[in-house]
Amino acid sequence: MQVENALFKVHATQLSRTSIAFEEMFSVGSQLPLTVGMEGSSDDHPIIIPELSMNMFELFLSVAYNSWKPKGPTHDDVLDLLCFSNKFMSQKARDFFVPAFRRLIEFRIRDIPGPVRRRLGFEVWNAFVDLKELLDEHNRIVACEEPPIVTHSPYCTDNTACFIDWRQLWWNSMARFLLDGRNPQKFHEAIERFQELGPEIGRVNPECWKMLLQTVKNATAFCLAFDLVEETAQQLSAALITEPAPMLTKAELDTLGLPSHEEIL
């Protein structure tokens, strides 16, 4: 197969198992006798895939053969694999689609250029934008509503002062970290900065502070956001990546008088 200026010698059966588009391509070709000059018959007559970049195809092969580059996929690789999964209906890529979409959500909308948006496809891009808006709204709600103090520590001698300073502490620190217009912090980053405020907690009782900090670390307030990202990714994966039907075995092909899939390439 030829992608851009590179030739790849790959197994038709392996590609068919992991992509509906390739499965259909090879099933059509299997009904024709292999002749000299036919696409895929030699290096001089490869099957040309014009829609793919070399990096995108190499990423697909990483999925198909379960062999990643030593450092793993980069953010650009994530975008390329999402585009491939959408265009070529790769079932095996579904295993990577969900974590890839989670990483995509970390991007700011303005950081994704127009050509990349088009490559992602309408369904992925539309879901991404809608989800970003929902997550931003949820982020603002969490920033404005501090976790409640359910019970004060037995050592807390002034519950009212503790409550007032806890609300002020949340708004002046955690909310500011999350809503910073120039450098908004991710939740886990905001928590790391928040817990460093130990000496600056005002009239919040130290034992109450420990309990409240543990509540914040449990990410209870952000469970909804995590679940929403996961659910959206799963729904997109199911809608965009369908599973190839079982391929005919060599014995079944022989009974039909057809060449096996390995003979196509």
C-alpha cells in the first residue's frame, strides 16, 4: 500500500479485522483474480490511499498490530487517530478512541486550527464544542459553590467564624484558580495549589480544614464532569466506529473458488 510517498507491506487480513473500510475494500478485491498490474500486486502497482497522511496510517498500524512508538502517542497523534477512526471505521481504534477523546477535551477551542477541525469531522467537533460549553458552565458552578461543611470538628470552637472564612477562602483561592482568565487551572492542578494554603486558612479550624481538603481531593464536585466526558466519548465511539462482520475463513473462500485475503496484497 502507498500512503504519501511511502510503501507499506501489510497483511490484508489484519487491516480488515480492524477497519470496516479496509474490510470492504479487500472483500471486493477478493472476488477478482490477482493479475500483473493490478493494484496491490507489486511495489510498482500499490494500492494508493490518498486520504491519509503517513503519520495517520502509521498510527493505525500501531493500533492494528498493537505496537506503539516508544514514547506513546502525542497530542497531534491523538487528533490523527481520531480522524482515522472516524473516516475508516476502525473497531480496534475504539479501544483508543475514548482515552483520545478525553485528551482532546483538554485542548482549548481556540488552540485547534481550522484544518484540524475539518479533519475531526462534524460529529466529533460538534460533540467537542458542546461538551466544552457544558464543562465550562459546570466549572463556574463549582467555583462559586464551595463544598459545604457537613459537620465541624469537635475541636472547632467557633463554627460561625470557621464557616465564614471557609467560604472566603474558597472564593479567593480555589475559585480564582479555576476561573483565571489568563491561565485557568485544571482541577487536579488547582487542588495542588489549594492544599498549599495550610498556613493561610484564617479562622478555619485546622481539623475542619483537613476534613474539607479531603472532600475536595475526592473530586466529588467534579464526578459529574468526568462522567459526562466518558459518556460522550462512549456514545461517539459507538456511533462512529462499527464492528466489521466476521471474515470468511480460507476454507470457506476455497469452497467459493475465491482467493484468500492474504493473496490480495
